Amino acid sequence: MPLFRRRRSLKKKAPPSNAAPPDRRLEEVRHTDMSGRLEEVVRVINGLLGDNDDFVMRELRIFGRHPAVIFYYSNMVDQAGINSDVLKALMYPPPQFREEAAPRGRLKEVILCDALHHTEVKLESDLASLVEGVLRGQAVIAVDGIDEAYVVNTRSILKRSIDTPATEQVIRGPREGFIELLGTNLSLIRYRLQTCDLRIKSMELGRRTQSKVAICYLEGVVSPDLVKEVNRRLSQVDIDAVLDSGYLEQYIEDNHYSPFPQVQYTERPDKVVANLLEGRVAIMVDGSPLALLVPTVFNQFYQTVEDYTERFLLMSAIRLARLVALVFSLIFPSLYVSIISFNPELIPTEFAVAVAGGRAGVPFPAIVEVLVMEVSMEVLREATIRLPQQVGGALSIVGVLVVGQAAVAAGFASPITVVIIALTTIGSFATPAYNAALALRLLRFPLVIMAGIFGLYGVMIGLILIANHLLSLKSFGVPYLSPLVPGNFQGMKDLIARAPLWWMWRRPSFLFTGDKHRVDESTIDYVQKPSNDVLDPLKFKEDRKER
Amino acid sequence: MAEARQITTIQAAAILISTIIGVGVLPLPLFAVHAAESGAPFITFISALVAMASLVLVSVLGMRFPSQTIGQYSETIIGKWPGRIGSIMVIAFFAILTSLAAREFGEVVITAVLPRTPLEVTVTVMLLLAAISTRNNITTFAYIHFFYFPLLLGPALLITVLALKNADTINLLPIWGNGNIGIKGTIDGILTIASLFQSAFVLAIVIPSMRRPNRALRASIWGMVISGGLYVTIVLATVSVFGSEEIKNLLWPTLELAKATSLPANVLERLDAAFLAVWVTAVFTTLFSTYFFTVTELGNLFHLKDHKMLSFFLLPIVFLVAMLPQNILQMYEVIRNIGQMGLIITIGYPAFLLIIAWVRGKRGDRT
């Protein structure tokens, strides 16, 4: 156990301090079996947890004769369940043992098989595991004379209800979003994927938080090497706390210094399922409503669920619009700066005159103007997120209308600059993935500066640098711009336009999936056949005459 | 090696195309017109055939030694030290090619769009861009070329199509040229134009990473057909618009062609600045190839595990070489001379290697 070893070496090197490493006292009792003497167990557990006021230790007598103790955290358990299914069931002997008492030798078995009215019960003898059970919200019942204790899963944590996902809303598609509780999230996935191929493996990460992390994949679809690598990367993470899946993302991504996200997150179960079906692996963390999907390629960041649920022709056009918005948000301001300050001859003369007229009263060079406006726009956007909802709407009106209008009137910015900034900002909102939009949004600042120094030449240099970076990025070995580079024509059906579903009958080839076919050939044939006109009016001519 | 073999035939062809299309396209019609006046397109075609010889030799050699780069098999063929001397010559030549291309484009930029920027800055920027990108492996190298090559063909074809509005076929006649220029001048021109293709020699380090090295010849033919076709098209368009006598007065006729055209409906009034901006990618891919060749081959020569360190180490040297020519006229003088001498390296040297390999019966392990 690496955790344990490191602690030992710390003890040797570091001078003794008051800050004990996490759970040191718990480690002292690890691998110590409970001896069957009740006082011993009570002493240990009470010593570790007894300082807390929400800790409950209740003594009882099993079947009215054998002394026992039940431990739990009062706020983490289902009290009513403990009362009826555990306490009541243990205090009264079961009907078959009313007449004659259960023999002492078979007591352990009788309690488990005849008395306890609960599905999730297991026997544990390791004292440390018992304490951990209590910490997790389970109830531990120790009986005098039995060398193992019963750990009953009575955990009941308050949770919010399943809601529409706040950040990924769709017009057409399921309305459910993940919540914080891992179990509920897994159930949302399982009921969409009712197959025995769905595998959910869990591990505990975070030394102090002991957060449950679940790795989900479809056996037979996913590449086994990918699952192995995800497991390997996750098991390397030995950190204090995993408070959200975002913490894990930063440890398992390939390039830590890139502005571009290499892991996709989503709060939509249907999206997770769709990705599992493509051969990806999903990572979920208890306490986080966001699932991580690996490996991720760039085109996922401008795809939405609706692309697949609506008609393909229209959604292809809309996806194209989204792509344009993405490009806008990156290069529009820098193009503006370079054309205005270096190559005004490019744009038609009438327009150039209009732009110059608008800029007549502005004392600053275009780059300063654009940078100031862009920065204030970022400030405004950040302020709108932080403000209470009731004030937010008012502020955005003040920001957009008043500041924009007043800046022009005051001769601080030209009207065309305001148009450019507005288009850029709106463009960055059209990108479905917040993290990708953020990357492009911030990269436009260096581009504006390059445009101010070198004009169009500088913009191109900047774009080449960004493109080269994207081309060198990888997510779990998958080139980031797949399927565009390296060219895969099958995959390009889902790149810019979205082809009909039966055209994309293969799973993405860059994921090297086991089962390659998504659509059966007979279905493809069926779709291409002429449709059967059941209610063709010509057929019913005879009927009508008769009538 | 198994996992490094990732480059497909299409990608190899893309590498060749985007490597060949570079800053040389800008003065190309001038060189061609100097060689044969109205016969310029035909001369360009002939030059492409000459350049083809180099590529064929390299691919045949590469297919003979499918898992080695030129530096490695030259040592097998002609012995350790002669092979190393040959490699050093090739590496030095490619370093010079890099610096000359950077210098040439630097001149174009300061003349056409940034007249108040010092030449040193534009050259340094281009070289830095290439150097940063060479810190990748050969797979990424192929990806980068594959990503950019449609971006090179697009604008060049767009400009030639738009220019046809002003074209006049009389400028192209007679197809064989007027015969005013002696045979010496014509051959000189053919060699100069052929030298514009020679950065395609980079194929020599691409073959060992190809998924199927035996398709190298196919890739080089495709690369040559597309890039040679583009060269001929551009010369055709330029000559038919300006006429050969006018072109002799223009330094970069292709750029002038972009200046003379405008998009329909006047979306952009002049295309030269936009064309030049897009052409940054073309120049970048050429520089990237030649510099990548220099750096990786030098790394192989010294048996370095990693060529990354060299990419910045060599940069000052390349920059100094780029700054050597005194002015733009001298620079073109140097480019012609170096280019023609380079043909000895890019055609003569592989031919020599191939003959020796035949004679000595050497061949690499077939995988």
C-alpha cells in the first residue's frame, strides 16, 4: 500500500509535529481483528469517533439476552429504517426461535439469516473497516461473543431531485441531468443501457475524502487497453481530496499546460450513454454532477445532443453555424484590428470610408480600443455570473446597452468596434462546451496583440501556432483533431455536417472499438427501399365507390 | 519502430505538396519567362519533369532501404565516413535552403505589407515559428502537413480562376517561346525552376515512418503531379494576364496577380494582403520541412535520442546565413546559384548512392 509506505518515510524524515497524518489512529487498528469481546470493540470505536456529538452508540440486547451495541452517525442514516428493520428485528427473536432460544453457536448465522430485515448486510472483522463503514453512513452492530460485526447499509443522504441540466439544455431530447449522488447517477445510466455489457468499476480516491470514483464502459465495445490505461492513470492519483470530477480531470489529462480541454464533461446521462456506445470510458465521482468522458477529440466540443435527435439536414446547417460562431469568437477582433490598422485597402472603399468616419473621434489606435472593449466585456460577463439572479438581468442591460452606447457617444470606441465585440461575445456563447469556448475566448487576446504588431501576417502566425498545437495534442493517444487529421473519411460524416444516422453505421474508428457496427445492414437496406404506401388514396377508390 | 510507422500514402503526398508549394511560387513566373518568354508554362512543365527525377531516385532508394533515413543508408552504401560527409553536405544544404526561404519571404513581407518593420524581425518570426514546430515527432510533422495542404491549394487556385477574367490567350502564343533566348538561358531557367521543387527531398526521412514504404513512389508521383500542376497553372494564369514582357518588370508576378484580382461583388477589393497572409502557411510548411530535415538528420548523425534540443541551437546559425545577402537582387542571385548547385545534391547524390547500391548489391531489411 503506497499510502502507508509514504507515511512511514515521512515519520522518519519530518520532525515530530502535532499535525498527524490522516487517519493515523485508524491505521493503527487496521488488520486487527475484533476478538469477540464487546468492550474491546466499543473502546476502539468510541476512541476514534466518540468525540463527535452526532455519533450514536446504542446498547441493546439481542433476542432479549445477548448484549450488543449499534454504532452510526445519526444524520447520515435512515433512522426509521434502523428502528423497524434493525432494532425491532434484533430485539424480538424470530417466530421459529420463540419457543426455544437459538443455540449460542449458531447465533451469528441466525441473526444474519433469520433476524435482520435488510438486504445489504455484510460481516466484517477488521476494526478499521468497521470504522470506515460508520464514516460512510452504515450502521455497525457488534454482538458480544461473535468475532465479526454486522455492517448494515442504512445510509440515507439528502439529495436534490433530478432536474433539467442547467448548462446543457436541449429542445428535443431527454430532460434529465445528473445530481451529486453517485448511486442515482449510475442508475440513470443503467436504465438507459439495459445490457449485461455495461461495466461499472469503482475505486476510492482522495486520502481524506475517500470519494467513490466509478469507471463505466461497455465491455466488447470499448478497447480493453483504454480501460486499462484509465485505471492506471486514476490509480496514480494520490491526493488529499477529490471534491469534483474537475480535480481528477487535471490529473489524468495528457497535456497539462495546454489551454484546450482534453477531457469532455457532461451532466447529461444520455450523452454519457451515447459516448459509451461509441467506445469511450466515462468517469463519475461521488459528489459531482459532471461525468468525464475520455478520450476526447475536438469535434465533440461543438456537437450537441440535438444534432442527432433532429433532422440531419437542418442540424448540419445549424452545426455549421455553430462552427462559424466558434471561428468568430477566435479571430474576429484580430482580423478587424489588422485590417483597420494595416490593410484598409482590402475592404471596399465605401465601407472603409464609413469605418474611418466612425473612428474619426477615437483617439486610440484600433488595438487599444479593441483590447479595452474586450477586457471590459470579459469583466461584464464575469460580473453577470457572480451577481444574484434578480440583479443579473438588470446589469446585462446596463452593461450592453448603456456602456456600449455611451462608449460610442463619448468618443471612446467606434460603433463598428462595438459591433465586432458584440459578435465575438455572442459567438463564444454559441459553443456548447464551456471549457472549449473559454480556451478560444482567451486565445483571442494574444491574437489581437499579434494583429496589432504584425497585421494579417501576425494573425496568421498566431493561427498557425494554435493549429500546430492542436495537431500535436493527444487525448489518450487519439490525435486531437481526429477524424480530420489523420484523414478518416468514414469519421468525417460527423465532422462538419451530420450525416443520416444509417450512414454512420460504424463506430468512430480512432477509438479502436471491439464491436464495430452500430447499424445492422438489413436496416440500412430497409431505409433505402421505397416506402410502402399503406394509405395511398388510389387503393381506396373502390371502397369509396361502394359507399 | 512498429508504432512509429503511422504515415499513410495520402499523408506522404500531402507532405510533398505542401513542402514544394512555398515562397518560390511568388517569383516563379519571372524565372519561367526569363527562360522562354511565352513558352513559360511549357518550360515549367519540363522543369517539373527534371525535379521528378530527384523524387523518383529518393523514393527508389527509400523503398530499397525501407527502415532507414538517407543519412543511415548512405553509411551502409558507401561506408561510414564518406556517408557522413555526404550527410553533412545534405544537411548543410537544407539549412541554407531554410535560411534562404525565410529571407525571401521576409523580403516579400517587408516589401508588400509591413514596410516599416525591420527585415530581421520578419525573418526571425518565420524561423522561430518553424523552430517551435520542429519540436514534434514525425507523426505530428505529417499531421501538420496534411492539415495545411488544402489551405495551400485553395487560395492559389482561387486567384488563378479569378484572374482568368483578365486573361488573354494571345499572351501564351507561341507555346514553344519566341526563340529569343538562347539554349543556355533556357537550360539555366529549367534548372532554376527545378530547384524550386527540391525541398521535396524531405521524402527521404519520411519513408522510414510510412506505413507502407513501398508506396513511396506512388506518393511522390501524386505529390509531383499536384504541385507541378499548380506551378504550371500559376505560370499559365500569370503569363496570360500580364504577357511575358510585362512580367520581366515584376519582381513577384504571382503577388501582382493577386493584386490585380478582386473577389466578385467586391467583398474584398484587393486580394494581395489576404493572399500573402494565407501564403504564410505555405511558406511555413516549406520552412518546417526543410528545417525539420536539417534538425532530425543532424540528430541522427550525432546519434542523439532527441532532436528537440537542436532546433533552437541551430537557429542563430540559420538566421545569420539568412542575413548574409546584402540586398534583394543579390539574394535572388544566391538563390539561383545555390538552387542549381543543390540539384547536384538532390539529384546527383541519390543517383550516385543508387548506382553504388546496385553495384555493391546492398539493400535494407524489408519489413
